[in-house]
Amino acid sequence: IEAEVQRRKQLIHQSVERKAIISKCYKQKHPEVYILQDSFLAPDFLEIVRYCTSPDAHLHGLLRYIKSFSDKRIYRIPVFTEEFCQAFVDELENFEQSDMPKGRPNTMNNYGVLLNELGMDETFITPLREKYLRPITALLYPDLGGACLDSHKAFVVKYSLHEDLDLSSHYDNAEVTLNVSLGRDFTEGNLYFGDFSQDPTPVPKYIEIEHVRAQGLLHRGGQIHGALPIGSGERWNLIIWMRSSAIRNQLCPMCNKKPELVEAEGFGDGFTETLKDDVPETVNLCSLW
């Protein structure tokens, strides 16, 4: 355990070093995809955002625009255009084939890209979270800090027949997760969802949900879930773990204790420490996790 703690403490420093090298040396194939534009977003998604930012928006009105699954508070929403997904995956493949250093998303995914290392946090993921996703999560997940999701971890994972086929049951270090299928062509590989992590039942009930290209699934980070094996082809998924410091400062979602914070760079794991001038900085990690 001590060795794993030390390994994880080094991850942030290693990531900063990789990001600097990539920024200096990597030649982008589609530089336009690094800066979020409305033209990347599906018209139906923009309509949902317009509704959620209207003065009279409410949950039942929002549910007319999106598909919900069972009672697990899982929702499917259109997110990107097909054209953007194609260009984005092409850029990701170009990066994968380059000789740049690559950090992997987590201990469960061996193939994928950390988007902050690629330089997409400030110009793409942050405005996507703040301007477009937060109005939606404010209505869907008010109890999880949906209106004040103030940080994130964003990465892309890849599944193919000769690499990662599936993903075992787990829950996310997030209050709310967005999982978008970017393509390419694949068969099978449905997602499955079980209980919420804090109230599992002796015999969990799982539901399967198909992943539709260019569309995303919003769910609570603590929802136990996984991905079934793909049958053929290749699939890329964009994952955004969105975090609310107002929620996780009370209880770390991973160790279920009041967090004792240690300093970190960037967003860290989404905790904050109130400074003397009461301006929170999202730069800390729970020392126990």
C-alpha cells in the first residue's frame, strides 16, 4: 500500500513533465478540435442547454428532452456532431501513433489519452463543463453539487479486440460522470449499471444500456458500472469526471472520510481548501486516497 501511495504521489509531477514535452514537440493534425466551438455540438444538445438556462427551467421540463433509464438517474443526451467525432478520433489516433510520452487514464484502462496533457483542459473541457454541462447537471443532480461542479478529470479510453476489450465493475472518483461514445465502428460492448456505491444490495440489479455514437450518458459517479466486451471493431469514449468541492470537502467519495488535504497541481482530485480570504483553490488531494 505504501508503494502504491508513493507511485500515485508521483503521477501529477510526471503528468506536468509530459504535458510540457507534448506542448513543445507534438504536431497537431486537427488543431481546430482543441478549442470548443458551438459547431462541434449537436443542435439538439444546444437546444437542451438553451432550455436549462431559461428562467423557467425545471427537472420535469428537461426530462422531455432527454432519455432516462430506470430509477438509477442515468440519462442519455446528444452531445457532439458526427463530423466532430470523426475529426477528434483522427486527432487522437495521430497522437497515439506519435512518439510523444503518454500517461494512461487510470489503473483500469491501458489505452487512452489524458486530455489535460494534450492541452485541451482550458480551451475545451472547462468551457464545456461550465457553459454547457453545468446548467444540465444543476437540474438533474442538485443533491450532488450539480450546480457547482468546479473541476474535472477528462480522458479518452480506447477498446479494441487486441487491446482492452472491456472494463470491470467500478465507480468513479466524481460526483457526476459524462461518458460519450466517439466511435468508430464496433459491435456489442454495452455499458451496465448496478447499485449506488453507498447503498449496495445483497443481490445487485444490473441494467444494460447501449452506447450510441456522438451521444453521452450522464450518471452519478458513485453508480457502480462497467463495460461489456466489444465483439468487433474499435471504440473510443470520452470520459469527464466532474467534481463539486462543496460536496467532496465534506466526505471523500473514495475513502468515505473527512478529507485531510495535501497540496497538488491543477485540479487535483477536486477538493478545495478555504484560504484566509475565503477564495477556494481547487488544487488539493485527499491524503488518504
